[in-house]
Amino acid sequence: MSELPPDLPRLRTLETWLVLSLDRVRRRIAEAERQESEQRRGEKERPPDPDWLIEMGLGGRAPVYVHVGGCHMAGKRSQGVTREQARRALWEQVPGCPHCGPDAALGVLD
């Protein structure tokens, strides 16, 4: 007992449908592989997080906090700075983040 049709025209129709379906699946596999490859390349080529951040207030005018790089509390308005810039900001009374403690990490304690 075969689940396939017995006559040639219907077998050819089924064959065509299967070929088209297989082509669609192969294209989707190639697209998924390309996306995974791009994601891996992007992760590999991503620049490292800055060691120090200064979070700016609304409008980008006054600094709000100094953070250790990678601090989970650093807002979207944070920008990477050098160690010296972070120390200078703390000396100029920009508060250090209470979560990551950049003042202790930089050796600048009140």
C-alpha cells in the first residue's frame, strides 16, 4: 500500500510541489545561516565597552553621574571617557554612581 498516487500526471505534480517546497526550505536555511554568521561577526568586531562613562542630564548639558564602564545603571545619555576625564569629573563634584562606585575604583574618595 503506497500513499502516493498511482498515475504519472499526479506523481509529476507531486514531484513539482516537493521540489518547490524543498527550494523554499533551502533558501530559508541559507538566510538563517547568513543571519547567524552576521551576528557572530558583529559580536566579534564590536568595540569593547569603555572603562569609564559620564552620564549627561537632559539636553546633554550638565553631567549627572560618573560610572564604571558596563554599569547596568548607566543611562542612554552616557558617553565613554578616559580615566583622567572621569577623575576630573569626580573632583569637580559630579557624583559617582552609587551602584558601581567609580570614586572608589578611581581612588577619588571624599
